[in-house]
Amino acid sequence: MKPRPALALGLLPLTLLTSCGGAPAAPQARPTATTGLVRLTLPPAWTETPTVTLVPPTATATPTVPAAVLAARQTATAWPTLHVVAVGGGVDPSTWQRFDFGDGSVLLPPSFAEQDLRRLDTAVETSLRSYAAGLAAQANAVTTPVSGQPTPSSLDDLAASGFHFAAARDRAAAADLFIVSGPVPSGFDGETLMTRAFGSLAGEAEVNGRETIGGAPLPTVRLHATLYDRNRGTIEPRVYYITIVGDRMWTLIYRARDFENSQSLFETSALSLTPP
């Protein structure tokens, strides 16, 4: 009886494998728990970061501007703009003399001589007194006034309040220098003092220029003004030099018949101011 084909075919693979002489390949080993793994470094334990508390900056107190200063600035808006100019050429003062006035000194040509304050004309005396009295009143307004203290009404009264006055004149040239010095009210600057000086003038007057003198030995501003007397038909130009050092100020007022040709002389004199 012949074997069934299906059985013969089923035995063929086993016969071929055994006839090749090789044993069946051993099964591959399974990886262990640690085989083929990458080691990771764990981060350190979480630490709480302190919270930064933001402290708002301390507010800086803004100084209060005195009402008188604000009023002066408002008035000055109608005048020529304040600008900086260089020191003028001046003149040679090597032959000049020193004019001492109790609160400092300036240089003047030898043709000038001290003038008695009691001989000042009424308009000049009034403007000097008005200027200084206004500053004294402002100074008292920001300090504790003395009960019963009278308001200064003369140059002598103002001298007792710390103000100095002086005058010098060149009779031949009809040139004059008037000086007012004294304490500066709190908050006042050169521009404010220029406004106050001009405001002390009686009658019709005009501001022609306002300047800060760059390069001056001391901080100095300059005011050009013109006074008009319609009744007498006169025009009087003046120049004011105002210097502030610390808590004191010096106002030098110059006028002359030949004003235009005297301005270099005036500037040389004004910038020679030496405080005590």
C-alpha cells in the first residue's frame, strides 16, 4: 500500500532540516529590566523662590513757587525773551578807582565821585525805595513777621532791614550809578528781580531787552529799559545789572546823557562787582 501524499509532504520539512546537520537555532534571550535603558539625572527637589516685594519710589516734594514769582513771570511774558549773551568787549579799567559802598565794591573811572543819597532826585529815590521795600515785604511774607514792626518807609528804614544803597556821579558826563543790595526773598531769581526792578519805576517805561550774561565772573542778568516823560519831552535809557550770590543780591543801575557810547564802560564796571 503506498503512503498518502499528504503525509509524505508533511514529513519533508523535518527531513530537510535534519539532513542539513544543524540544530534549530536557540531562541534569543529577552532583554532584562536594565538592558538598553538610558539613565536620567533627576532635577533637585523644587525650592520655593522668594517673592520680591516692589516698593514704590518715595515721592519728591515739589517746591512751592511764591505767588510773587509767578506774577513776575506772567508779567515778563509780554517783554522780549530772556536770552544769553557773551560778555562785551568792555574798556580798560587799569586807571580806574575802587568804589566801596558798604556791601561790596565796583570799579569806576576817576571822574566818578560818591553822591549823597539825600541829594537824589525824587523819582530816583522813590524807585530805589519802592524796589527794596517790595523785596523786604516779600521776605517778611515768607517768614514770621514781628508784631508791630512798621513797614520800611525810607532808605534808612530799609538799611535797618539789611539793604544797602549807594550812588556815584560823573558830573561832566552826566552819568550816574545807583546801587541797591540786600537779601533775596525765597524763590526769587534774576528774572524775577528784573521784573521787580522795572515795576518800581513810576510813569511810562518800556523794557527793551533782557539777557543773561554768559561768562560773567558772577551770575548776572541785564535789563535794558527806557523811561519816558511826556510832559518834559525827555527819554531816559537805563541799564540794570543784577547779580545774585547766595542769599543776597546786588542791583546796579546806570544811566548817562551819552548812553549809547557809555555801555561798554557800564558793563566793565558792573562785572567788576566784588561782594564783601
